[in-house]
Amino acid sequence: MMLGELILRRTAWPIVTGSMRIIDASGWYPGQKFTLYSEMRDIYDVKKWVQSDYSIKDPVTVYVTSVERAYIPTNNGIIEEDRINFSSYPWET
């Protein structure tokens, strides 16, 4: 029974993944979590939406899975560019 619930929890709901690029904003590291919501792209916590009888669209919690840093030289100095990869599951699927 517990194994079945674990499998459902891990595979029954959509997995949100993505990445974003940030300039000069260090401090990101794998394992951090943040909330993500977008009406335009229809991103929200589907599980909570279904449990609320299709009425409440809350932000989905996503976890930073990796951070790729690059340092770009410019005329005004060096700019740090971070590529943040994230997923709605803190483990690999």
C-alpha cells in the first residue's frame, strides 16, 4: 500500500521543469526552493487545484536542481550569468 502511494505521488501529477537565466544575482544553489506561478503559461499546482474541486490555483513549489555559472567580461567589468534549472520534484525522475 505504501509503495503504491509513493508511486502515485511520484508519477500521478505533472512535473514542472524549466530554467531561467539571471544576471548578477549570485546566491542560487541546488536544493533551494521557490514558488512559480504564471497565468499566461498556465503554471500552477495541479494537485491542489484538483483537491480544491477545480477552484483554487496556487503557485507550484519548484526546487533548484542545478546552477551553471558563467563570467562574461565587459567594458565595465565582469558580469556573472547564472542558468538556474528547476523541477517540481527535488529528485531526478
